[in-house]
Amino acid sequence: MPIFEYRATDSDGSPQQGRMVARDLASAAQALEAKGWRVTLLQEASRAPTAAESPAAAARPAPPLEARPGWVTALVGPLFGKVGLPHLMFFFRQLSSMLGAGVGIVQSLETLARQTRQPKLSRILFELRDHAEAGRPISAGMQRYPEVFSPLMLSLVRAGEEGGMLERSLADLARYLEAEIALRRMISRETAYPKVVVAASVLIVLGANAIIGAVAGPNAPFRLQNPLAEAGSWMVLGPALIALFLFVRLGLQNVRIKRAWDLFLSVLPGFAGTVRGFATAKFGRALGALYRGGVPLHRAMLLAADACGNEHIRSRIYPAAQRLQEGGMVSDVLIEAGVFSPIVLDMVRTGETTGNMDQMLLKLAEYYEDEASTMAKRNAVLFGVLAFLLVAAFIGYLVFSFYSGYASYLQSI
């Protein structure tokens, strides 16, 4: 295991420094925190002093705040500049642990930038370190990379910065990403067998046709007719797959397209409950945390709407949120938005009446997260079964077409 060196202040205010062995940086930070120490430096012992500790750090120029060129953020970035969710989840979780252990934001970003194996993320973290060194919030740097940090990520980080609860927001964000990764893996696992069968059918047909051609000649009438093995089919299927890829990577970056897409998913049978459930959970958790952190209610409502991850719901909340500046209640705003279920409205009213709205919203978020995860798993299983049935019907069509051609061949002899 790696060796880490640390500097810290114990509970009596006495300075402490030394080396320790730990599984990773977060484990080392948690071990020091368990002693009641406030960490001022934590890094791998084999590494040279960081830039943040050197005199050159003071001379380092502050990074720019203006947006990057539009063709980079709208085209090149979404196509070739993505960072995988596991890398982002690890970053947010580690940063939350280090901040909770008392490590400074500049030192934390410096260490994580050197630790990550994702080149682009490493470059971004060094830039975020420079923003933090200049006294700016890290969200000022994150917003320059929309292809890496989604509106949900950016909104939750801003919420944490404005509410003085960045550590908690980062931990919540890591949990969101972990749930999304688990969902994607579950869908991939449930649909793995149909995908293998489709790929095998193409290879089997190509191999069988090669054998039939060698034995009966290239013009044998009973060759297998597999549309997926024909070049002509890919003249249509290929562009369709490219268009789907561009829609996901580029089209959904457009606000209007994303709003229409989220509206479509919100009314699609079988998916509407899952989509609304996750959006409601994210909205409730963000609003509850912001409200508890003392963020002004109108600003908290707008930030929570950004954090819900659903452009359709966000567009309905934004106009209704203006009522809060006129002295309206949160429940009135949600009723006017018209996108929340009666359960949500009743729980919010109860929270307003009892003065415990933040806890009520967080409980609401946990409830909808569990319910949406259950529905998502059910949909993934149903999709896997449907895909298998379609593949089975496709294989049946291949077998039927082969024997039909073979019977015609025998009758013509």
C-alpha cells in the first residue's frame, strides 16, 4: 500500500506531522479525522512538494473566466471530450472526503489532479485549483466545461458553495452518479444476452453462406437471408446509428431539444414514473439542503430546479418561482408548476406547517429515489425480455427462410 505524509493540528492545537500507510488518499484522510486532527497537508510521500506549496504558486496567473469557443463546447467537446462517470464519481467522493477531513480546497484539487488517470480531468482539476487559489468558487471553472460537468453537477456544486455545505453537496452528487452508473450497468447486464445472440446470428449467417457457396455454388437459392448481414441494409442502418449517436452527444445539449425530449419521456408509458421519480428526488434533496443551509428561498428554488436534471420540469418551475418573491408559499409554487404529484404537495404543505420542511424534503427525496430505482430495474428487466423475444423471432425468420429456399431448390431439381 502507498505511504502518505501529513501535517496536521491535534485537538490541543499542537502541530503533528509524519508518515502513514493507507489504502488510498481518502482512507488516510479519514484515519486522521478519526483522531480529531485538522489536516493541513496530505500527499503521497514519494511525491515532490506540490505547486501550491512552492513560491511559484503565488506567481501563477489566474485562469480565464470567459467561456471557451462555441465550436469547442458544442461540437468537439461532446464528441471527443467526455469524461467517464466513474472518474467523476471518484473525484466528487474523494474531494468530499478530503474537505471533510479538513484538507484545504487548493491542496485537495492539487492532489486529486495528480492522482487521476484521466488526462482531460487532470487538466481541468489543475485549472480548478488555480481558480480556488485566486479566491474564486470552483463552479466558476466547472462551467467552462459543459461536456464534462452536467447542469445537475454544476447546480449542486453551486448550491453547496452558496449554502456553505460543499462537502455535503459533493457527497450527494457522488451518490447520484453511483446510482446512475449502477443503473446503466444493470441495463447493460439485462440486455447482454440478446446483444450476443444478434451478433452471433450475423456471424453464423456469414459463415453458413460461405460454406453453402463453396459446396453449392455462389448462386445457391437457399442461402440464408439475414438483413443484418447484407451490405445494403447497413446503407440505411449505418446512418441511422450515426444520427442516434449525434442526437445523444450533440442534440441533447440544446435546451429546446432537451426540453422536448424530457417531456416525451415524462409521458412515455413505462418510463414516465421513473423519469419523474428521479427528477423529483433530485429536486427535493437539493431544495431541502439549500433551505437548511440558509440560501434565500427564491434562489434555492431556482438552483433546485436546475439540479432536478429534467429540462421540462425546470422550465415549469422557473416562472412559478417568481411567486416566492411576492410572499407566496413553496406549495403554491409547486401547484402552479403542475408537474408534481399530490404526495409531493401534501408533504411540502406538512413541512411548511410544522416548520420542518428541509427534513420533509429530504425524506421525500429518499422515498422517490427508492421508488424510481425499483421502477428502473423493472423496466430494464422488461426491456431485456422484449429484446430476447425479438431476437428469437428474428432467428425463427432466418430458419424459415432457409428451409423455404431449400424446399424450392429441391422442387426445381
